[in-house]
Amino acid sequence: MSNQNYYNLFENSPLPMWVFDVETFAFLDVNLAAIALYGYEREEFLQMTLLDIKAVEDADSLSRMLGDQPCGAGYFKGLSVHIKKGGYNINVSVESNAVDFDGRAARVVLITDITEKLKAEEALQFSEKRFKALVQEGADLIAIIDLNLVYKYVSPTSTTVLGIPPENFIGRTAADFIHPEDLPEVSRLAGMLATHHQVHIGPYRFMDNKGEWRWIETRATNLTEDEHIGGIVCNSTDITERMEEEHWLKLLESVVINTTDGVMITDANALDGPKIIYVNDALVQMSGFSRTELVGSSPSIFHAHDDAQEGLKRIENAVHKKIPCTLELVNYTKSGVSYAISMNVCPVTDTNGEVTHWVSIQRDITENRDYIQEIEDQNKRLKTIGWMQSHLVRDPLVRIISLTDILQNGCTGEDHGKLLSYLKKSTAELDAIIQEINKNTNDIAEMDPDQHVMLMNERRFQLFMDELPGLCWIIDRHGILKYANKCFLESNNLTRAVIGKSYEEVFGVDIARIAYLSNQEVLDLNESKAYYQSRRGSSGHLQYFKTYKFPFRDVDGEDSLVGAISFNITERRKLEEELYQSEAQFQQAFEHSLIGMAIISPQGRWERVNSSLCSILGYEASELTNMTIQDITHPDDLQDSMSILKDLASGKISEYKYEKRYVHKDGHMIWVVIAATMLNDSAGEPLHYVSQIEDITNRKHIENDLVLSEKKYRTIFENVQDVFYQTDPQGIITEISPSIEQYSGYPRLEIVGQSVVHFYYYPQDRERIMQELISKGSVIDFEVRLKTKNEELRYASVNARTLIEDGVVKGTEGSMRDVTVRKFQENALKALNTELTASNDQKSKLLSIIGHDLRNPISGSLQLLNLTLMDFESSSAEDVQNYLSMMRAELFNANNLLEDLLAWAKSQFESVSFNPVQIQDLKGLIDKCMQTILPMASKKEIDMQLYVEDGLQVKADTAMLETIIRNLLSNAVKFTQSGGKVLLGAFEDEIGVTFSVKDNGVGIPAIKQEELFNKNSNYTTFGTSGEKGTGLGLSLCFDFVVKHGGMMWVESDEGLGATFYFTLPTQRI
């Protein structure tokens, strides 16, 4: 590729690149992508250095790029922060390498802008943290369900929100937790997810871990097409407290709106004194002010100029102390009319205990106060009269009576005048008292008695009608309202000013026309009639009323009036509707339940049964309702059953679940599980039992079979000689048969719960068996070594397999058999077989040597002897001498071979004796051995030399040491060419005495050196003159050296000779 092509690649690369001088950091060249990224023109770049575009916080990245080398010769890759022309920082990935640029040391740099990538990663990390905070640490419950509402994932917040761990949801449906009454609507809304991406569900009730219902609100999003989610994501919020607060808030709002008492709320924190922020309709009606006029005003608007009342001082004191108070005040209507009120004033505090508002409840007590005042005045007058009668009148009257009795009974003349004087005086006193009484009771005396009674009765009637919890009114034939009680006026937001007005003026044409028709019907028929009506209340909700109308006589006795009493039946109607729906739902659930259901009287009679129960018991419904539970209960269960029902009826227990037996219609016994509860009437008396009855006969049969099976197998388990066991995935023993104790000494309970590793004699046996189980799933007759409680070795044969459920390993199970005795017998038998095999091999080897190697020299000697005898007369003395020399040599070799064979045989059969002695003259012993080999060496003109220190001694078996030296010298001569050298030396070192026999013969191949001292190897080869060996010599030497506690080895290069070494322990005299 030409330089121009390289430059084109540089210039047109889509990634920014530049070249800079490593000495000055000046830019030498930049490509188009770098110009576009950084915003500088090429000429600007070439006037700048690398330092001009590096951010302050990244000043050390340049030193990292260049490293320790002045030219920055190494490849570099890292991150950096650069500055664009506008002063904006960008994050970049930098790759750089050294180049030669027009003879200058430079570096080429490749830039990748990773600013957006880092931002994305940061956003991802933030998103993950936010997700974790939302899903795992947030207050909401996050779940993923499939289209069948089966849970696939539930966030950990389920534990805090519902008290149910996430794993308890997986595999179950939402229907298992949703209130049955709410389930249809929830299912309907969930079904909309098939066509809608997101649906809001709720509020609905959801069961928690205590079986209580929590109010839940859910936003469900369909993400089934998302490969990462693959389901419906449900974000649920526990709104139980909010629902309760809303319930109470609505209840309180209803109370405030519908109460006949006036309610006012003021702001406690207004700078210029308390301001009214809320008044209900009753207070507006009571005061005559409009709501607009009252809201934002001071409560003093009700007091006119009468601000010196004692009650206002009490309010001021309560506000200062921030405590509630109760008092009476006189308020004034918008028109200036005074009215008395009873008022309760209470502070409202925030969560910090600070008073934020004041609430006052006001009741108009004007009429009651006037009536009470009138009664009190009348009582005072009556008390005065009574007191006069009982005290003032009584004294003079008693005196008069006494004086009259004295005069009638006679007296002296002198006393008669005094008595008359006293009588006159007492009579005058009595007359004065009577006149005073007449004066004080003049008002009452002047009133007609009938009028007085009528007035009292009328007032009693008004008080009674005003307290009646219903709307009462009287209207004449022409539609004029003659009377209305307090409830009528308050419910319709009216005042007593409407009395005497027509219905049309008060309620309008339509309502007046309907009322006229019903009134006319009552008057025409002259009988009472009931009517049902509905209208919107002040809150906008529909209200239902039941009205009773009846003909009413006027003062002239004419039937021209209609009396009416109306009651609000909205709540009752709502309850009736709910009762109807509840009954319908109960009917559906009762009749179509898959388990038996029954309603039973306190006496035990079947009052109502469903078809499932009839199917369980075999009776028709009509048959069962004429029977009692006692009739079909198994005799053995009757007493317990009646005791449970008695406890339920007495309230000792509220519900109970128990198992019992019934007798089927055809006579066979059936087992059932019963969940029973007692319902009481409004007086708390037992009404009836509600029972759910499930047939568990098959389950009982299975349980009985399992019990029998468990007993049978446990008997086998506890008495079998083999040891059965189970472990969990971590190797913890979960079960083991009691027979383990007779083999290991461990009681069963000391082993269960322990790791199997503790019982292996060699831990590697555990590793071996686990590898087999993992790879094959089972093992058969697998041998392991275990230890007893006394640390003794025991051999065991194991048959085992892995336990797998749903693809997950749950543990292992198997059986073990103690094979220690068998193992020892096998080992003894193997040792004996090995010994016999070795003995046979040695015997065969001995016979082979005798049959071949020993026969040859003897056979040769016999042939020479025969030849000598046959040619003796014709042979010269020199020929005979030669024959005899040759015979001598053959017999000498045969003798040496025989000696070796005997020594070797004794060694192999361990019959050779070992008698080490202190050899004083080691040099003389070695020389003796050399003399034995000298003829053989002389024949090949081999020079043998001895190098041994004088006075060197060693403790050794003399015969064995001679055999070793003789064999090594013989081998050295055998494998050395004619005219060669053999050197024998011995010297003392730290180990002992080291012997060496060195030759310059043919040497030994490296591959054969390992076989020289192997007993099982019979390696041998011919010498340089065709000499044949037995292959026993070195093996015999090695055994003898080992008996002395020494070592033996060889060093040799093929074609360069060999040196044999052996060591024996020694000491100097």
C-alpha cells in the first residue's frame, strides 16, 4: 500500500485521529473527524499542543500515556477528559502508539468520544438504584403476573406490606388473595389489558398473612410483549389507612352537613385574629347570614355590640390556654334578633401538636330557655304558695283552732277575755296572709283553667314533635302549611316563617301538585295512606323517604287537614339492597359450592343443605332436613361432636375445625373435615350453625396406607444389617439406620445432622464417590474407607444415587455394607498370590539359567575332556596343557556362575544370612577380588587399577561385599574392549564409604539404565568378546547394598563407558 493510501485512511477515518510530537506535545497532523469533534480548524490545531485540549483534572493522563520511556514507545489505552473549542469537556477513550513522523519521535492517537456512553451508563446506574429503591425498598408492592393472573415475580416489600414473603406468591393466582366480592370487578378490569396498555384497578380488598383484608389500589401495565418482562407489571399501593380515613371523613362530613346544630371552623393562625373558614347549612339558617358573608369574617359578627358577655371571656381564656370549653352565649341574627345558644369550642391540632383551627358546635336553645324560664317562674310562684300554705297559714290557723277548743271546753271569766283577744288577733293575721297569697297568685287566678291546661299541653306537644326523628307537618285542603316540626324545617333548610304559606310558595308548582293529589286522596278516602318518595339531599345524594298521611280534624271538627309524618329510609333501603345481594351471593356460593355446606339448628337439625353435602351423605335434601346430625354421626364420634357444638353455642369458642365420621345412607363409613361456626341473633342467642363439610375418606385411606407402609418400612429400616442413609446437597446426614452403631460405634443420633466428611478415613474417598455420582448419577459396590468412633479403619461397599426433583439435586441416598473382613481376606490373598507368583518366576528363572547358562560351560568342559582323553596318546604335552587351561577356564566360569546363583537364590527366598563385621583391611579385600578377575582381564589385555586409602575400614558382610565387588569388576571387564581400562576406587565421605568401578567400555543406553536394578527385569547382553551373562549380578548386588542400608547407582554415556557407585556406612580406626 502506498503512502498516499495510508494517508487517505488516516485523513478519512470516521474516528478522530492525530499525531503529536512526544518532546513538545505539538500537533503534527489531525484528520477530518478530529476537526469535526473538537471544533478547531486544521491550522488552529497545528498551532496548538496536546496540553491545550486536556482538562485540568486529567493532567496525569499524558504521563500515563508516555510511561517511563522518553519517547513513549509502548502501546497505551486509557480514558481522558478533553476540552472542545467552546470550552465544553468531553470524555474520550484514547488509544496511542509510537510512530516515526518525518524523522521525529511521535505518537499517533485514536480518539473515541464516550461522553454519551458514560452519561448513559450513569443514567443506567441511577435507574438501577432507583429501581432498587422503588421495587425493593419502596412502600409499593411490585409484582409481575401472566395473563392468567399467576404470579411470576413479587418484590420484597410484600413482607412489609402484607406480611407474606415473595416466595409464597409464586405459582399462585391473584384470585387466591382477592376478596370474593371484589374478584369479579378486578377480573373484568384485568381483562381490559388485552386491548389496553394500562388499566387502573381498585380499590379492592386483598388478604394479608393474618387473614385480614387490606385495601389495595393497583396500576397494571401490559408488558407481555417485552422479552425482558414477559408479563403484566402490577404496581400496588396499600390504601387501607386512606380508605378508613376517607370513610371517617365522609361520615364526619355527613354529620357536619346534616346535623341540626350549627358548625363553625376558624383559622387559629390568622394574623389579625381568628377568621371563619367554614360554616354548615344549619348555622347559615340559624343566623340569617349567607355563607359568603360569614366565611372570612371574625366570629364577632354573631355578637353585634354585646361583647361583654361572660361566655366570650371564657372563650378567650380557652383559646389562650388551647383547651376546649362549653358555655352559653347570646348571638344575634343578621336582622338583629337575639337567640341563645349552647356552644362547645374545641381546638384542632396538627401532627406536631400545634393548634391550627378551632371548631365550635352551636345549638339554638332560645325556645327551650324561654320555656324553662316560664316553668321556673311558675315553680317559684307555686313554691311560694306551698310555703305559705305549709308555714304562714299553718301557725295562725293552729292557734285559732286551739283557742276555739279551749272556749268550747269552758274557761274562767278572767281567762275568757284574754282568749277572745288572742282569737281576734290570730284571725286578723290569717286574713293578712290570705290577702298576700291572693295578690301573688293573681295571674294564675285570672287565667281560665282550661286555657292553662291547653297551653301546657300545646307546649309539651311542640317539644315532643321537635325531638321526633322524623319530618312532621300539617297542611290544609288548600295546600297551606299549618304546622311543621324542627326536623321538617331543618331537612328542607326552612325557617318557621314558612308556616301559613302555601306549598307552592315553599316548594314550587311540581312538588305542590304531587302533594295536593296525595292529600286529596287521603281526605277523599278518609283513611291513612303510606307513600314512598325520593329527592336529592343537600350533598347531592339521592335520599329515600316513607311518608304516612292521615286525615286531621280542624278546630271546627271538619276533616279538612292532612297530618304527615315522614322518615328517611335511605340507610334502611341500602341495607335491604345489600342484604338482598348478600343473600343472593350466599345462595350462589351455598348451592354451587364443591364442598358440602349446611345450616344446622342449635338442636342439631339439618335446616338447609346443598347438593354437594347430599352427594357426600347419599341422602336427598328433603330426607336430611327431617333428620339431625345425631342420626348420621358415627357412634364413636357422637360425644365429641356434641361437646364441640355445645361450646360453639355457649360462645366458649367462636369457630372450630375438626374431623369426624358420618354413616352414609347405604351404611358405609365416611370421613369428613368440618369447619363450623355459630351465628347468633341480635339478642346474642344462638341462631344456627354454619358448617362446611369436606369428604376426606380417600385421604384417610391413603393416610392409613401410608402409616402402615411407614411402619413396615421403618421396621425393615431399623433391623436390616446394611446401613441405609440420606444426605442433603451439602453432605449433611439427614437420616441413617440404627444398624450404623454396631459397625461404627456411633449412635444414630450422634451422626444425624453431621457432615459425611467427618466419617471418611481418607477425605479423597469422598471426592471420588462424589465425582462418580455427579457424572453417572449412581454408584454400585463403590469401595470407601471409613473410620469408627475409636478412629479404626473400616472398609465399606456403597450403593448410592443422587436425588433429583425438578432438575435440582436435593441430596443423595444409598446403602453401605461393612466389607472390612472381606477386604482383609482379599488383601491377604493378593499378598499370597503375589508371593507365589514371584516364587514361581524366580524358580523359572533359576531353572532357565541352570538349563542354559550353567549347562554350556559344563558341556564345553566335558567335550574338551573327551577330546583330551581320545587324543591323549597322540597329543603333545603343549596340546594337553592348552586343553586343560581351556577346561579350567570353563569350569572357573561355571563355578562363579553357580556361586552367584546360590547367593541370588538365598537372597530371593530370604534364606541368606547377614553377618556384618568390621573389615579392618578393606584395601586387601578389594585386591583379593581383583585377583579373582585378573585372568579374565589379562585375556583381554585390560589394565585394572586400584585407588583406595590406607587404613580405610567398613562394617559389612564380607561375603556380600566380595560378591558385589566381584560382579561389578566382572561386568566392567566383560563390556570393555581389549586394551581398555578398569579403575576401582573407594573413599570416605559424609555418608560413609563410597565405592566406584569405572570402565571405558561400550557404556549403557539411557533407556536401559532404569532396568538394571529392577528385580523383575532380566536385562542382559553379550560382552565385547561374546561373553554371556545371567542378568542376575546387578540385581543381586543391589539387594546386598540395600541390606547394608546403602545406595547404588550408575552413570554412563553410550560408547564412553560406565561408572557404578555404591555406598556403605563406615568409620575410621
